[in-house]
Amino acid sequence: MFYRESGDFKSSYAADQQTFPIRFDRIAVGVVLVFAFLVVPFVIDDYWEKSILLPFLVWAMAALGLNILTGYCGQVSLGTGGFMAVGAYAAYKLTTGFPELNMFLVILLSGGVTAFVGIVFGLPSLRIKGFYLAVATLAAQFFLVWLFNKVPWFYNYSASGMITVPERSVFGIAVTGSGAPSWATYLFCLVFVVVFAMIARNLTRGRLGRSWMAIRDMDIAAEIIGVPPLQAKLSAFAVSSFYIGIAGALFFTVYLGAAEPTEAFGIDKSFLVLFMIIIGGLGSIFGSFVGAAFMTLLPVLFKNIMVAGFGWPTDLVQHIIFMLVGGLIMFFLIVEPNGLAQLWRVAKEKLRLWPFPH
């Protein structure tokens, strides 16, 4: 078969430790990236942008962040929606307060603000864990949404309480506002997702990632062998919140354009991202993308089939989609508790050993 390590020789330690050591993986990733950057922008339209591609990219970014915290470090969090709100409101204040600031820098600074907030709310993880930590992060979710609702400074004293992103450009091309072309907003999000997915992949393979996984597997044993719990847990909260803050900033500036915290960043968003990493696979970068695709693209597919194909009413279809997606979540968790990424890992192992028995 084509998926083989045999004959793929490495002549240096750097080559042996590269991100994708198997040649087929490198080729596959390269083909996907070339297609995403050089083909999709020429065929994309408004429907594909708003209904499929942008939601997938934004939620994949959020799933990457939560997977770093929960999948790799073992710290359960139910505050993802609140941290996304921090990124969104930070982006709003930066775009309105500093009109000349580059949008790439706005998104990165929004992630930095969210990382600081994540460290603050991550402090309880030094004393509590499990369900108690989940409740603490859930409290953070409600507190942050309440804060953005009740303090007028965050929404610039607007009478409606909503925030609206002003039009901003990158290299003379609008990436926010109603006049932004579909291909520009798509590429803007894609750059962030690809770059930070590669960073996450290498972070989790390095010293920091190993310390996270040691804390996840057995924190007492990890501390005994020299892994500092303070540094490991707070760094996981910081990196995770940074990713989630970027997702929130992109969600508001590029996808929504206008937002209100209770509607856009409610508790349902926290559970949505949590379902993504559980379905995709905890402790897997690839699983974050698979889970995001499952939770964002599958409802769109069902809706198109039922509404466009069978002509069913939209409200009925929405309820059926909830039941179908919920049933599929239970089915996949029963069949493969480790997520869809585990199915791909098993398939790769079988390909590497075929035709010999496994």
C-alpha cells in the first residue's frame, strides 16, 4: 500500500523529529493546504463563506484551544463561550479605540487579553480539579457574560448594548464589514487557523506538551518527577485561552459583524465546543478539526437535504436535526469513546501493516 514508513530514511535528528515524519502525511497536508489557499478562494461564494467555511474555521480554532486545556492537560472547562466573549470585546475595543491598528495585530492582541483572563480564572485549578473545576469555569462563563452586559464601557455606551465591528482592511482589502469579499474573509481566517494549528501541533510534541500530558495522566506523579503543576496548568490555561480568544475575535469581527454577549456567547457555545473535542478526540489536533466539521457541517447537510430535497418546513427540520445530531453523538461515543480521530489512527496502523494481520 501507499502508507508506508519503509524506505523513508532520515539522515538527521531534525528530519526524524519533523512534524509529519511519514512522506504520505507531508504530501497529503501539502495538497490540502494548496487546495485551501489556491483553489477555494476562486470558487467561494457568500453561502459557502457564511454557512460552511467561516463557521468551520472559527469553531476549529476554538476546539484547538479547548483541546489543549482539556485533552492534553486534563483540566475540564465549561467557560469557552465566556472566553470567546473576552476575545470579541477586546477586538471591538481595539478596533474602535485604535482605528489604524492592523487587523492581524488586533486579533493577536485580543488573544493576548483573553490569555491573561484565562490565567486569572485558571488559578482555582491549582487547588481543585474534575467536576469542581468544571463548576468554577462555568462560573467564569456566567460572570464574563454578565460583565459585558452590565458595564456600558465594554460596548461604548451604546443604547442597544450591542457591539458592531467597523470596516477594516488588510493590504487595502476589506476583511470586516458588509463590503468585505468572501474570499478575503475566508483567507483571513484560514491564515490564523493554519498557522496556529501548526504551532499547537509542535507545542504538544515538545517539552511543554509533555508536561501537560504528565499532569493530565497523574498530577501527583508528575510533580514528583519534577513537572511544576503551577507552570503546567497555568500555561495550559493561557495557551488555551489565547486560541479561544482568537476564535472569539474572528467570530465577532469576520463572521458575525455584530454581537450581543448573551445571544452570541452563551453557555450553549461552551457545550458546543466541548462536544466537538469529545466527538473528534481528546488530545488530538486532527480530532479538533474533525469534531468541528461534525458539529458545524453535519447540521448544514441535514438542513439542505430536508428543506431543499424534501421540502419540509424549516422549524420542523431544526428539531429533527437536534435529534439526529444528538443520536449520532451518542452512537459515536458508544462505538468509539476515544473519538473519530482514534478511528483514523486505527486505519493508519492497519494501512502501515497491510497485508499482514493486525
